[in-house]
Amino acid sequence: MRLVSANDYQQLSQLAADFILEKVKQAEKLTLGLATGSTPIGTYQLIIEDYQHNKTSYSHVTTFNLDEYVGIKPTDPNSYHYFMEQKLFKHLPITSEQIHIPNGLAVDLEEECRLYESRIKAHEGIDLQLLGIGSNGHIGFNEPGTTVNSRTHIVNLTEETRRSNARFFEALSEVPTQAITMGLGTIMDSKEILLLVSGKSKSKALFDLLEKKPDPSLPASILDSHPNVTIIADQDALQYVK
Ligand code: F6R
């Protein structure tokens, strides 16, 4: 794993946007794995600004998001569909055919998981997967204890994750109890991974990821056995790392 140290969130976002945009500009065909959450918002904003200045083409780009809540409509402001639309897609020349996000309203959720896997395969896998990390070390919605070869699946969200995500909802009781997420095996199949880590609340997870042996209690530690991972972390996240 390569560690890139950023001074602050702004620089982290700039480094991440440059990293992604280089691939977008160089590749003839690119399948990008995307994440939601607070961490990539600055990166997405800079990608939008690049488009506004440079009219970068996205006609060769396909996207697959990591996860989506179960039981929330795509038009619900708390859905990851809505987040991606507002924070990135509506500002780029990208059509709905190019975008994939798990359907948390599917009647048959198990079938939706299988379909999601087969769509990724049909695009010959993910070239670059962008990740954030939870304070408990989760990636996607793969909580501690998730099996390493898991594929896209339905998860019951932990209380910690629900509480942490409750800031976006009116009340904790409104936070969904389930989500669909790419599995750890799905993420590990990506050809390249870019993990963004920002803020003191992530510093313990980042320290464990960098300094301890891989352990299922820290799902992100599986990244240690991936051949092509770049971590961009800011100084707050790096506070325990020497
Ligand atoms: C988002 C996702 C999550 C987040 C993680 C960090 O699609 O899969 O694993 O990356 O919860 O979230 P933030 O960036 O809000 O701290």
C-alpha cells in the first residue's frame, strides 16, 4: 500500500481528484467504482470544476457505486442515488446508462445483488475503486467480521454505523437497518484502489490498517493483500502514524 500524506482535507481532495482525472483523461475505457459519504465530496467538487474548465470527456466512463440503503427511494435526499446525482453526476456529461448503483427497492434483493455482480463482470471489472473508511474500519457497508471473499450482499447495519449516519436523517429511527453493498471480495477484485482517509475520527482505524496485521475485525485491513492500493490521508487522520 502506498501512503500519500496531505496537509489537510483540501489538499487530500485535490490529490484525489488529480489521481482520478488522470485515469479519466488517459484511459480509452474506464470503469470507476465510486463511494458516497463526507470524505469524497471535496474530490467530486474538484472533478466538477475540472469539467467546467476543461470539458473533460466522460463518454468512455462507466461507474459502479459501492452501496445503497435498502427501502429508500432514489429521490429520497438520504439515498445514495440522490447523493451521487447532486454531488457529481448531474454536473457531468454522463448518462444514466453509464451509472450503476444498487437498487435498494428491488423486490428480490438477493437477485439484485447477483445482477450487480454480473453487471460489473460484463464491464470486465472495476479499473479504479474509490473508498472511504468508517471509524470502525468498514469499507462499503462491510462491517467488522465480514468474510473476505464476500460478494455484493445485503447487510444489517451495526448500531455504530447507523448512529454515525444519523446526522443526515431527522432521527436515528429513520436510518435504514439494511443496505446492499459490494462485498470485500468484489472490492478486492478491482484492479486499483484509492482510499481516502480524513479527520481525527478515522485516525485509529488508519493506524490499525497501517501498523497492525490484517484482521477481520478491521475490514479495511484486507486491502493490505491487494497489489495496487494508494491511501491519501490528511494530518488529522495521520495523528497516530509515525
Ligand atoms: C460510502 C461507503 C462508506 C463510507 C464510510 C466513510 O459509499 O461505502 O464505507 O466510505 O462510511 O464515510 P464518511 O466519508 O462519511 O466518513
